[in-house]
Amino acid sequence: MEILIQQLFNGLTIGSVYSLVALGLTLVYGILHIPNFAHGALYMMGGYITLMMMVNYGLHYWLAILFSVLTVGLIGVLMERLVFHPLRNAPPIHDKIAAIGILLFLEAFAQYVWGAEYKTMPSPYGQVVQLFGLTFTMQRLLIIVSAIVVMLLLYLFLKKTFTGATIIAMSQDRDGASLVGINTSRVAILTFLISGGLAAIASSLAAPINLVFPGMGHLVILKAFVIIILGGMGSIPGAIVGGYILGFSESLGATYISNDYKDIIAFILLVIILSIKPTGLFAKGGH
């Protein structure tokens, strides 16, 4: 029983990171219909920038994360302005090729600046906590709590503010949104800013329990794509629920089936869910 609870806790931890990454991805997809393959590179940049700010400039963990969120958010905005915006009327394949180009560029950049070796991120929350006979590290608790707080804030922002409402309007009907006078360019910039910020938060939270290296975004982004397909493309609740479903399946699968196969679980889940419900769990109507 203890093992089960420990694994459920681990599932919550992994799921929280996945959900944050998938949220950023689904926001961009929902609004611009761009599958942003470069999102994994934003995740990776977030980890490196937080690490660099802490190690080289002695910033506190939270300040380093804040700096990273702003920086990666700006990288997201530059991506939208310099690459995706000019391509908005091009054939769809151009977006995808451009996104892969950005991914390769950012990875090469990271390798050039920080080197190819694996780095560990120090965390002020390395303490081990005993609770009900279970062992947690503070960092894992921090990941879960921070992720939930961030998701709640994002939810409130989208539901309760005018700007959030414009994002939702644009994700439902882009042409309609521009007809009623919503500035679609501004919404696109804001969406990329939020998306980059979410990726940076996810990697900064996860890096102390994982490692920071140029390819750290690969598996995460593959899984984030699985999650947004599971949850229904462009669905925000779908991204969150999908992230946790995958997190739990992986941690339980690693314990009860085999650790060697935990990365395949995502894709098996994808096949099963899409066989039952081809549009995903939370697909939007009318698409």
C-alpha cells in the first residue's frame, strides 16, 4: 500500500510537469492551430536560464525562475513575431518546418553556450520530509503545489479577465474574433508569452529532480503532444487531465510493470484512448 501511495505521489509530480508543458502547447495550438514543435526547446531554455541565473549570478531559486519565465516568454514572442506571424498565410506545412528549425537552432545554441554535458540544478528545497510513513522531498511537493497554483491562476486569468476572454474567443473562432475587433496579433503575442512562461516554470521546477541538458525537451514534448491529443486538441481541461493521466500511468507502470517500458506507456495510452474516442477526451465541438 505504501508503495502505491508513493507512486501516486510520484505520478502527481510527473503529471504536474507534463500538464504545465501541455498547457502551453495547447494554448498555442488552440489559438493559432500551430503544433509548436519548438515548445520542447523552450522547456529546455527555461531549465538552462534558471540554472545559469542561480549558479553564475547567485540569484535565489524563485528569482531565477521569474527571470527565466520572462526570458523564455520573450523568446516565445520573438518566435511568433519573426517566424509564425509572417507565415500565417503560408501552407500549413511551413509552420511545422519552421518550428522544427527553431527547435534545432535553440538546441544548437544551448550546446554552444552551455556545452553538451548534463548539469544538475541546485535546489534550496532538497529536504526530505516524512509524512504518514512516506518519504517526500520538498522539491516534489513544491512541483505539485506550484503547478496547481499556476494552473489556477491561468484558469482565473482566462475566465475572469477581458484579455483572457479574448484568448478564449480567438481559440474558438479566429475569424469571428477578428471581425468583432479583437486584435488577433496582440492575442497571438500574449499566447506565446504565456506558453513560453509555462514551459520555463515546468522545466525550472522539474530540473532539480532531473538533469539539465540540450535534449531535455525531447521526451517531454513528445509526451505533451500525446497529452494534447488525448485531451482533445486545443482543450485546456484536456491538457491538465491528460497530463495527470499520463503521470499516474507512468509511475504506476514503472512500478508494477517495468521501469524499462515507462516511456512507451504514453503511446499505448494514446492508441487505446483514440480507439475508443478518436477526437480525444475533451474535444471541442464544431471542429
